[in-house]
Amino acid sequence: RVTLDPLTSHPRLVLSPDGLGARWAYGGPEPPAGPERFTAAPCALGTPGFTSGRHTWTVDVAEGPFCAVGVSRESVPRQGPAVAFGPGDGVWALQRWGGLGRALTSPPTPLPLLRVPRRLRVALDYDGGRVAFFDGDSRSPTPLFAFPATAFAGERVRP
């Protein structure tokens, strides 16, 4: 079971008590700053992290017009004026941008979807260097998008 790590979440992301959801909020108390916390982008890493094996999890993305779901290296930059998101930056993710789906490649790859799925199934094959995304409400074996194989070089990756 994947949950969101409150130590990494952007100060304006409010995580649900069970760590399974997040929403953007203005105002209110800010959590303590720290080097693990995202400050440049509205993100949170998931836990646990992985250094081997095959793993799948499903994420409900039904609410909100903007979100991204994927996998990142533990060392992904979290602070600074801007954070880039793509495989070269240690991020393999799909994004909902308004009513459109796209893979976070450089430049972003539009997904030819009739509708953006309400749930995404993420499939990580650490040893094979593969990250693929599937419609979480479908049993289709065809991925919505699969990133080219990469080497994680022994580094922990996190949802």
C-alpha cells in the first residue's frame, strides 16, 4: 500500500489523515521546513520506496483538473526556483492538465485519450527499468503510456 509522505509534501498540500489523498489549500499553518520538503512544485513523494522488484499500485485521480502521478528518484530536486519533471530529471509521470492527459517527457507527450481515466495503475519494474501506466478502471493489458527502459542505478525510487 502506497501512502503520501508528509515530510516531503509541499507546504500548501494538505494530506488526508490516512495519507491516501491530497488537496491544495491556501492559508492555515505551514508545516515545518526541511530539506525533504518540496517547495518549488506542489508535490509529495509516496512511501515505501523501492530498490528492486516489480510493484503496482492504483491512484484515484478523479478530483481536480490538475495532477500528476508517477515515480521519481529519491534524489529528485525539491527546492529552488523551479523543478523540472521528466525522465532526465528522475521523474516518470503522467499528468492531467485541464481535460488533457500527457506524459511528462521533454517536451510533454500528449496522450490520445477519449477521456482521462479516473484511476491510474502504475506498474514499476525496477530491475527491468520500466515504468508504465494503465487505466485503473480497465483490465486492458495495453498501457496508456510506457516510458523507454532506463537504469535506476541502484537508487531508491518512490511513488
